Amino acid sequence: MHVDHLWKGCIVSDYTKPLPPITEQSKPFWDAARERRLQLPRCDHCGTFHTYFEPWCSHCGKEGVHWESLSGRGRIWANCRFHKVYFPGFAADSPYNVAMVELDEGPRLMTNIIGIPNGSLSEMPIGMQVEAVFVDVTDEVTLVKFRPAVGDPA
Amino acid sequence: MSLISKRKDSVAVVGVGTTDYGALAGHDATSLGIWALRNAAEDAGINLHDIDGLICQRLTDYQKFVQITNTTPRLVTATPGAGRMTGGTIQIAVQAILSGMLDTVAVVYGNDGRSAGARYGGKGDNYGTGADQMWFPYGMTSPGAVHAMLFQRHAAMYGTTNEQLGAISVAFRKHAALNPAAVMRKPISMDDYLASKFICEPLRLLDYCLINDGGVALILTGGDRAKDMKQRPVYVRGLAQVSRLAQGELPDDFGFAAMQRAAKTVYEMAEVNREDIDALMIYDNFTPIVIFALEGFGFCPQGEGGRFVEGGTLELGGRFPTNTNGGHLSESYMQGWNLQAEAIRQLRGGLAERQVPDTQLVQYLQGGPLCTSIIYGRDAS
């Protein structure tokens, strides 16, 4: 028991990339990711999904949101590849890609595309269909990454 | 429609001061601002005590600034140290003069970013709706990466190429070679551009501006007063800003709609057309925004910005000589302020090899997210 506890602690401290500050507002997002679900706040009034965690709707201006699951399917909306290292934890991965994915339901998320054989941007073009993959990085945090869609094309 | 339209000589720039640019040990941002303001006051032929409005940008310690300059302004304020704030800072000065509340206003910028180790991107660079929450865990950060992504979309939608970005970088360096104050003066070729290392692909080192130490100050006053001063006045003929902050860091339209609105207002205020403009100063923290600004402010149709910059359009001798000091890419990243200084100096004339002949109107374009344009005129009408 004691050894197991130390071992788990070791895993956590090995992860050196930035971790999201899990706040009262963002906790449902990260909790769902741990359960392999992508969920976001959705306006009670006009149905717009948000990628920020506040009770106000930027579309209709009203107060009130609820959490709702999304399909996890979308398309690459923009992409880039970091050669410069801004976060020491990413040094070993450089160059690494970042993409903005537009989900089928409309909202856009920053993410990484995984499962790209050579890691080049041409392998992950804008418009490419992708699907969410849930990657556990610590005991508390599961990141929502995406891979080229393998299911039925939407 | 505006006080400027009713009376064309409402507001003029009567003093311009700049420091050296580079690594300036021994000067913090406040000190660089004081250096610039002293030069501007000397240029204007006035005493610091003649300045009754002080608006500081980036140098946040307005109290130390006023203590050391030993002045008694009737307005003291400071705006946040982001380049997007430059247009708005000048707008405050213009409004204060137009309203008659103040006679002579100094806008003062001091930036010790190089010596202080300023970094864009990384842990401290968190603004808008939560980069630490949704961006940093995936390694996403920095304004350069935002521009890289926007450029990728522009390329996918309109076929814009890296060589077209290179044409901008090469043009501004060509201008810097003619400017003794520029930090990077060694001419570059397209091959040099294409060989420069990726920072955030597809953007390279030579797509990025140069972080340095430096300061810029402008002194503005009403037209009546300006006529009798040391320098030939340069008139603020139009100024307009439209925010696109609501669209987030990556707007669907590259800020096009907001810039179109700002363009309409600034031309109506100045009562001139694009065709009348002799030179441009375009906020160039990264090359792609030059293309977005040219499209947004209507110098070419949407999607045509890449093709527009080919063939020397932005070079001295081209139709719209742009950033004739080398801009942020090659003179120094003074967050829009060195572009104001260059606009005014072009209109005064006498810039030797980099002088645009017979300059009557120079337009400043800031592509976003606080899309701004200012038209400066050699004459009041």
C-alpha cells in the first residue's frame, strides 16, 4: 500500500507539461474527460455551446448554462507546428503539432492530433475529419486529443 | 460627422521623439519614456511644463514618470502595455484636444522588453477566455502561433503562400537598410527568408518582429496652436477603431468585417480615398497580419492580399511603400509607436533615401484585435 502510493506520486511528478487549473467552473469538463466523455457548457436559451466556463452566453447574452455531451467528432479548423519550446515539458516532443478542431456541434477546441505517422502538417490538413481520444496524463487530468477519424464518415 | 471633419486642422502632431532601439542597459521602461519625451519636447520646441496631458503606454509607472519629469499635467493616465492599445491611446489624446479640455497632450511609450527578458508565449501569457485552461495543456501559446494558425487558414482558403509572406519580410528589411536607427539592417533575399528556422511552422524567424528596448513620444495639440510652433504640423485627419475581441484570438474572417467598418469611418472622417494615400504603416508583429490588414482596410479584395504584396507593391518605389523604417520586423518592435513616428517624419519630409516623394497622406493600419486606422496629412485639407 505504502509502496503503491509512492509509485503513483512518482508518475504524477514525471509529467512536466502544463496542467489545467481545475476550478469549480471547469471541473465538470475535466471530470467528464476522465470518464471518456467530451462535454461542454451549453446555453439554456439559445443552445450555443461554449468553450469558456462562465454562466453568460456570448451569443444571446442570457444567463444560464448546462453541461451537455458532444459527439467528439469534428474537422481540423487550423493547424501549426511548434519548433520553439515555450514550455520546458514539451522540449522532448519538439516539433509538435497543435490544431484547432471545429466539432460537428460548432464549438472549437485547441488540441493535439495524434496518430500522424511523420508528424507533418500536410498529414493533418485543414478540413480533415478527426475524432476525440482521451489521454490520461495524471491521476486527475485527462486531455482531449484528436486522431484522424476511423469511423463512418459523417 | 466628427469634429475633425468639421474643422480639418483640429489636431496636429507637433513633436516626435524616439530613443535608440536595441539593448539599452541602464534604462527601464520609465526611463526610456522620459528619454523619448525629452526628444519630442525639444523637437516641438516646448518645455515639459507646457504639456498638460500625459498618457503613458506600456511604461506603467506614471507616478515615477511625473515625479522625475517634475511636471503638473491635468490628465495623467496609463494604458495596458499591449500593441493593440496604441490606436486607442492616441484616440484618447485626440479626444481630449478636440473637446477643448486639454491643449497639449503627450503620449509616451517606453519598452524595456529586451533587457527585462520579455517573452510572448508561455506560462505568463494568459489573456482572453482562459489559455491556461484550454490551450497550455496542449502546448498552444504565443501570438506568433495564433498568426501561424490564421495564416494556415488563409492559405487553405485563398492559396496564400509562404513566399508571399517572404515578400513582406524582404521588403521591410530593404527599407531598414536605409534607416540608420533600424536594429536589423543587413538585406535579406527570399532564399534567406526561406532558409530561416521555423519558430511556429509555417512561420519562420523572419516572420517575427524584433523585441527590443526603446521609447517613442508624440506631442499633439490643436491646430491653432500648432501653426506657430517649431515644426511643420502634421494633421490627424482621421482616426477609427473597431474591436473584434468578441471573436476570440482566431476570428473566422481574419478581422475583415471589423476592419471594413474602421476603414469606412476613417476615410469619411478624413474625406479622402485609398487612392489618395501615399504610404502605409502597417502593424507587423508577424507577417500574416500585414496581408489581413491590406484586405480588411480595402487595399485589395478579400483573399487577394498574398498576391497584392508580390512584385514590390509595399517597397519604396511601389504603389504603397509600407513601413519605410523597416517596421516591427526590421527596425524594432515598438508596438505601433515607431510606425506613428515614421508616418509623421515621412510627412515632414527629409528622410533621404527612404523618403517617399511628395508625401501628402500616410495611413496607419492595425489589423487587430483592436482594429485601428489613423490618417495623417501634411496639410489640414
